[in-house]
Amino acid sequence: MAQESTGSEHSHQVRSSSVYLFMVGSYLQMSEGDMAVIKPEAMKSYIWLQTADGSIQQVEEEVAMFCPMIRQDILTGMGSSKNYTISLPRQVNPAIMSLILDYCRFHQVPGRSNKERKSFDEKFIRMDTKRLCELTSAADSLQLKSLVDLTSRVLARMIEGRTPEEIRETFHLPDDLTEEEKLEPLRNTADDPRIRRLNQLYARKRKELKQKDKLKNVEVEEDRVDERSVDDLLSFINGGDEDSKGVSAAKHKKKNHRRKDQSMDSSSINVNKNHMKSDILSSVCCNGDVNNALMQSLGKTSKVQDVANDTFAPEVEFDDGDIDDELDPAMKEELDREVEDFARILNSEWPERMQEILTSGQERRVVPMSMNGDDSLGRFTSANQAAWCLSVHAETLYQMRNNLRSAYSFRFFEKRLLLRTAVVTIQNAL
Amino acid sequence: MEERGNSDELISSLKRQKNCSESSTKEGPDWISGLPDSVLIHIISLLPMKDAVKTGTLSRRWDYLWTSVQNLDFRDPNYWDEDVNGLVDFINHTLILYNGSKIQKFQVGIEFNDWLSSHVDIWIRFAIRKNVEELDIEFWGGEDADPFDSDSYMLPQYLYTNSSFTKLRLGFCSFRPHGLICWRSLKNLSLACLQLSENLIQDILSGSPLLEILDLNECSGLNNLHITSPSLKILIVRDTCDIPNSDLVLEISAPNLKSLRIVGFMYRLCRVMNLPSLIEASLNFKVMSDHEDRYDEGYCKMLKVILENLCHVKDLTIGAWCIQILSIWEVKILPSPSSKRQSLTLDTYLNKWDLPGIASLLKSSPDLETLVLNRTSPYSTQFQFDREFLDAYDFDGGNYWNLQKPISQCLLHHLKTVKVIGFGAGNHEMELIQFLLKNAMVLEKMVIYTHTFVHQIWRKLFMPEELLDIAQKMLSFPRASPHAVILFS
């Protein structure tokens, strides 16, 4: 093995690559003859490591120092020659050792950017489950925390969201607990479909009761809508606008704000942002039974919208999970003019629309509602809640639009409104 | 897990196929259980609590491992408010079975109901007794919830004098300390949807000597943020929630601050002053006002003052609304304040009315080395231009860059890197890129990212053939710098 003791970078690289090639090629055995070539004043020093099966390996010092456990041993003087090798824990076999050394070799270079490191990590951990577990075990025994974190995250990803049966399948775990021993605090709640349905029915009942109460107060509060609505609108807009670092697990955009001095109208404007999340909508849509209900109610509401304003961009807004918080700006310019038209048309043409809708299609659940001055509209189907909300609040929405001077906020608002009522419809349908 | 039924089946059948190819059925060797307890617990601690508890049913090896986990994350993005009872029960049961001696993170997100208060009290007390370091309690309101009245959760008083918190996040509750606040180890504080006041902020800051990051998200009651805390490095003010009042101004001053971000919808004009240590600033906001009249002059002045006070900032990010205000400035041919910035990020979709603003920024950044155009930013709210203004000052967006003279100093001497994130091959972008290539004399690298971050995932925008066309077109633009390289990613 050529050992040039010059300080130039080029030869340094040649040396390290030749070392690497040597290691890969000869599978880690050094002969006495080679030893003699090594000059004592070599710029780079090497550490000798011995794996549990007896094979000996030589590694550049700085690479080996990256491992805390090896580092300790180096500092006490071990590993300096073939006769004083550092013994690695039994979890480290030669194949895994070379993987770990690759990892160390990359990361010990100080100049790398975070992006480069992440990119390397992502490619590095692509391996089968068995090797991943071995790697985790080895890294843990070497106290290489960053590698343990990396592999643990991969393993956690393989566990997250899966049923126990699937996890056992993936990792070949024996199913050796009795039914009683499988103490699941979860068992009583969401997973049992009957309990879930029961919860939903209870919740629906609660909602109805609440609404009945609120409707009594509605007349009193109707005129004090505006400022509040503006702010709600804005909070919805910001609903999707979390400062996110990519696809982090914490997609927590659950905020719902109210202003202190103003109370709210019932239902429509008070939309829980959480329901607006695309995950919910898509998770709902996955359920086959519900899908039809959703599509039908959506079809209805979007039909309403289209009918009410044909200049409104017929962008398909109700695809699964397609809650687009970023509007195509080409639309934005159009919207500015169109939203005025929309509000106007909605207000004037509304009674006819409502009649149309009432006579057609789904009579799923009848939710008794009445608003000030809209008594003629009588009873609505729940599928038309969106339409109803729009009509009632077209005026306020129009004012909000002026306040905001921002057309797409209007559009967000009504989009969320429609989605919300669609969600309520599904819940009612279940 | 009903909803995931279909996808789960698919995944498990895929896994079964994969496993068969690995020559093992369920009787195959169990690699993962060979790992030591500490590693398995570490893996479980990376899971949300529901999954963590489920691992207790996997096998004897895994039974009760989860009870030693240090991270208790009860937040669930798929949470339905119908399940408040279920979630409360789940948390209570989990805490009963929990067997660890210390909790690192305790995170709860739940819809607030009146009867929850006693439960939440117990949870917080439990977490504090286990010396929790990162506490995250976030409520959100039901249909009619109003955070600014007494119905929301009242934080217990012992929360305000805790010495083990390093990261605290509170959302949508009643923040009313009766005495002094004392958070000796707190480094990162995030307050969302709370009613605050200047005194409260001062109390918080004086009670948290190690505080480095302060994130005020949709809080109300902020009029002045005169921060004298020597430790505070990062301040984020997002979407203040007040009644729009154009007479009041939000003033921010903090001598030791390193990074300032003003983001979202502000209901006050903003003013920044006395930020000598600031290295990085982000102006991604839009001011909402209650007036119908044209407010351009007010906004222009405000932004000009802000930029003057931020002229020493090395890294500036600026959003669409602010860029468009600068455009107003520019088309009225008013000079923009010169600055020393070296890195400029434009968070905008790039519309016609951004162009004069961008030109203005380029002119006022003679030392600029890095320019980033980020078209995927969620904060790119637009300015509402008046019809009169548009008619009076309209210009041809198509040819804008060709008519730009004089060429900005930075292009001649310093601009080395240009990045476009979320490239969509629109006319404006192509022209801007053409302009930059033609005039940047020391340009080294132009990187084009063609993915766009929409719906929380990155999506490719172009087919490979389209990309090839675009690449060829771009490579054919004349380049002023001999070393310039265009990279597509």
C-alpha cells in the first residue's frame, strides 16, 4: 500500500482512496510486508479495529474518531498497531462495519452542508429490514447516536400508522400475547367502529341541540357580524399557511379565533379549521359509503356555485385533499371583479336557486333552520347548508370583501364554508 | 383506522409480497426485537402516542415497552372533534399506565369544552411532576368558541413558575398570571391565539432569562414590542389579531435580536427600530386596514421606514405585498433606501406588478450576492391596487426588463447565485432569468427547482420533454458571465 508522506491535498486524496480500495479489495487483512512500507512520519495515522469474528481492519484516524466508543479507546492509546487492535462489540460484523465507516467517513468532514448530509442519509438508509436492524444494533453498541437516530426514524416510519398485524408481518414478530394481555387503552375508543359510530351519533345530537339554542339568539346578533367575519376569514386563510419545514408530522393548524366584543352567528362562519384539512377530507373520501354522499353533496354545492356565477372560475376545488391554499394568481386578478358579481347575483337570485335545489335530489336529513327574513325558505336539507350559508351571508361577505380588498380571501372563505358543510353532511349521513 | 382500510390492505399485501421474497413467513427470524430496550424505546418515542401504545400489543418483547417512552405526543392530525371523549379517555388511561420517570415532551391538541378543564389540569400536573421539558398544550375552539372570554382554559398558576421547561407552546387558552413569571430554563416560547399585553410580554421576558425564540402567533394586545432581553435571538410575529386601527402602530425594537420575521396579516402599521444586531429579516406580511380610502401613501411610507431601519440586515426575505408596495414607490420614480444586504429572497408568485418592486430592490442592494425567487411560499398575499393607480401607471410587463436602465450595481459586481424555487416557466420568470443572465457579470450558478410545494407535498411541474425544451431555451440566452452554470433540480 502506497504511503506518501506529503502534505499536498492531491496525494492525500490518492492515499485515502488507495486505502479504501485496498480495504475493499483485500477484505481487511494486512500483511507484515505492507507494514514495513508505512513510514512513521506519515501525515495520516490509521487505527486498527478488530471485529468479533477476528478479522482486522485499518481505518483512517479521523473517521474512527467519529465513533464515540472507538474514540475513547483511541485516546487511551489502543488501536495504534496491528497487535493492539480495538475490539469492536459483537454486534458489529465486517459488512456492517464497512457501512458504518462509510457513514462516518462522509459525516466527519466538517464542511458539508445540511442539505448534503440529509441527502446522503436518505440514500444511505435504503436497505432491507434485516440490515437496518443490524445497523441500528451496531450503531448503538458503538454509541454512534446520530446513526441510531437515523435508523430509528426509519424503523419508526415503518411502524407508524400500521396495525399490529402488519407490524408483526413486517418484522416477523411472534404473536405471543394472550388477548387479555393485549391491554390497549385505545381499544375503548376510536378503533372500534361501533363505538365510533356511537360517538358520532352523540356528537350529532349535541350539535343539533346546540344549534337549536343558538338559533334563538340569532336575530339579536345578526347585525354585528362584520368585523368578526373579517378576522375569521383571515384566520382561515392562514389555516394552511403554517411555517412548515416540508412534510413534518406536526400538521397542526387548528386555530379558531373569535373576537372578544362580538359574538357569532350560528354555524356557518364558525368553521373549525381542522375540518378543512385535506387529510380529513381524503380520509373521509376513502370510506366508500361516504364517498357517494360526499360527491353528491359537493356536486350540489358546486353546482349551486356555478349556477350562481358562471363567470366564476370552474376550477375543480373538491378533489380529494385538494384544498388549495395557494391560488393560481391568474385567477386572483379575475376574482377581484367577479366576486362582486357573485355576491350580487347570489343575493338576488338566491330564492329561486333554493327552490330548485329543494325540489331536486337528496333529502337526507332535514335540519330545521330559519333566519331572519328568510322564513320563506323553510326547511333545508343538510346537503344545502352551504347554499343557505352563502345566501345569508352574501351581504356580509360582500362587505368583508371590501374590507379586505382581497378577492381570493373571499374565495377561500366560501370554499372552506362549502367544505365544512360537506363534512357536516357526511357526518349526518353516517 | 376505518378510513385507512383500503390503503392499509394494499400496503400489507405489498409487504407480504416483499416478505415472501425475503424467504420468511411469520416464523422468520425477528431482527428488531434483538435490539436493546433503550433502542426500542427510542423508536417508540418517535411515534405518536396512539401508535406507541399499539406496540404494546405486538409481542411479549414489546409489551409495556411504551410505558417508558419519554415523548408523549397526543396530537393527532386526523382528529375529529367528535372524539373528544375518546381522546380524553385515551390520555387518562395512558397516563395511568405510564411508567417512566421523566417526560421529555408532552404534547396535546384538543378541542376545548368546559368539562375538559379538570382533565387538562391533571395532565399538566402529571407532566410537570415528571419534569417535562417541552410542553405543548393547544386547544382549538368548537363551533362557537371565543378564546378571548373566560370560557377558554385557564392555565394553572403553577405553570408560570416552572424551572424545567425549555420549550413551551400554548395555544388558545387564558394566559393570566397572578404573580411573576419565572421560567428559568425556557429557551423557546410559542404563544398562539392569546390575549397579551405589553406588560405581560415584559413579564415573560424578564422571567425567562434564557429565552431565545419568541413566536407570537395570532395574539392580540401587542402594541409595542420593546424588547431589552439580551438573550432573545429570534422573534416571530404572525397575524396579529386586533381590531384594525390605523392609528396604532406596532413597534418592534430589540437590541440583541438576530432574526426578525413579521408574517401574515397585521392589523397595525409596523415600525421597526433599534435592531443593530439583526442579521436576518423577513417581511412577509400584509397590513389590513379598516379604511376604504387609498392607503398607498401610508403603506409606502411605512415600508420605506422599515427598509431604512433594516438596511444593515444581511439576509432579507420580502413577500409579495411588500414588493408591490415597493412597486408603487418605483413607478412613481422615488428612490428606494440603499442597503447592505447580501441575500435577498422574494416570496412571491411573480406577477406583473412585482416587477418594479424587484427592480427597486435590485437597485438598492449593491452588495447582493444571492437572489432567491421563491414561488411556492404560502404567504404571497397580493396588494390591492386601485383602478386609478393602475390606469395611471400601467406598464408593459412583457418588456419590462429590457427597458430597465441603469443596470443595478449588484449585477455588475456581486451577484453570484440565483435560485428559483417552484419554477413554472411563465413569461415573467423567463424574462427575469433572461435579464439576469444577460447582465450579471460574475454570476456563478443559477439553480432552477421545478418542483412546487402544493398541498404539503412536492409536486413535479413538468414532464421531462417539457423540461428539456425549457432547459434548451434557457441555455440559449446570452450570458454576461463566462462562468455561469445553470442547474436544474
